[in-house]
Amino acid sequence: MILKTPALLQLAVPAVLAALCITGPAPDPVAMGTIELKGSTVKKPISTAAIPTGGTGPALVGKLVNQSGQNIDDVTIEIRRADEDDDAPVGGGATVSRPNQGGGSSGATGTSLPSGDGTTANVDFTGQNGVGSVKHGEDLQFEVDLTSVDGNDVEFYITPSTKSGSVHADLLAMAALSLSADSLTSTLEAPAHAHVSMRIRNVDRNGNSMDALSGELLTSESGISLSSVNLYHAHGPFTPADTSIQVNGNQFTITGFKELVPGVSYDLLLGLTDPPQESYSIKVTGTF
């Protein structure tokens, strides 16, 4: 006796298999690994062929480690196209959390990545339900969801920031200065705020003290200039140092502070007229 499969059942089997395929597990996100935040912007290229999109799960995952020597109070994450067009047609969100807090992640905070022009998401650690200020050596987990990509490879930018009162300031890499290496130029490729902070540290091995500091804002944006210059004790938080400050256009000179002996640091805080839209640099030079 030969049993025949009913026609309706024969039609139903492929449909069931297709449904199972559609509802399969979400694709693996791109593992960004450990990103050390030492100040200034970190940039990583990503092939869009590897990026899962459409809200099925996180597109990018990784770990952030604060290696800046200062507290980090927020980060700005930006997704750009890798070609000449700075705009990436993506949308989604960014989330940061502290790992292993009471058996799981806690204190997550996130913000949206808009579609079309502008793909920047700022994640404030100090806002409501935030993870709180992140000290040197502490680490965080992050996830970025992307709604869509247009086939062009993209670049991932992340810029850390610190906080002075209510003012958020982008963090530049520390300037370790000495008599033999008395100058440093540090660049922010993806600035987010109208203030920038840089730690100035005397690392001279021959015991020479630094008694003056000069600097300059280097920018191609005509509407951006220095609006304020301040020097703070590194162990503040943000306690002003006794100084005499002279500003001439985008250049400044600071004198009058207690000599900076080897192994000691000050924090430089610069105010800009507006949040920059393009990369810029700060050059500092110590007098020993």
C-alpha cells in the first residue's frame, strides 16, 4: 500500500521551512574588541558587509577602558562613510553599561543615532540612570545598533569627554613634556563640545621644573576661536591654579603658577566660541 502526501501538506512544508529560516538566530555583531580611551578621538574602519542591521540585535559590541588619567563623564560615538562623503545613511542607538554589577549590567544609558545627515550619538554617563563618572582604569561595555547601511564601508569614531561643573569638555591625550621634548600637538578628529581639556605633566628625568606654558588653537574653521583659558590643579576637582593668562587671538601664554616639578600635573581647560564641526588641534609648549 502506497501512502500519498496530500497536496495541501506538500505546499505547507516549504512554507514552514521558510518561516523557520526567517526566524533563525540574529547574526553575530561586529566585535570591536577593547578600545583604550587615552584622550583624543579613536577611529576604527568597519566593512559594512560584516554589520548586521535592521534591529535584530546589536551591530557593534566592545569594551571601553579609561586610560586617560582623568575621569570620563561621557563619550560621543559617530559613524561616517569611509569615502569622501562624511554622511552615513544609518540610524539606531548607542548604549553603555557597567559590567558585572550585582550579577548583571546596570546603569545603562543611551541616545539615538539619527538617519541621514548627522550620525552622532552622545552618551552622557552622569545623566539620569547613567553609569556615573568613570575613573582611570575602569571599563565599560558598549553596544551600537544600526538600522541600515548603504553598502559603503564606514568608520567608527569615539571621543571621550570629562566634566567641570556642568561643562562637558572633550579630552585630548595627555601632554607629557620635558626639557628635551617640550612641545606636543594633539588632534581631535571628531569633536563634540565647545570645551576641551588636556592634562599637562612634567616628565623631565633630570629634575627640571616647568614655569610657563604656551599654546595655540589650530583650526580651519573661521567661526571657531578661543573664548577662555584656564589652568587647574590635576587633583582638583578643577581647582583653579594661581596664574597670569594672556590670550592673543588663538594663542595663549600662562605664567605665575607654582613651578611644575617632575611627576606633577596640571589640567588645561580651553573654551571655544562654538562646538567645532571639523577636526582641530591644540599645540602646547612648556618653558623649563
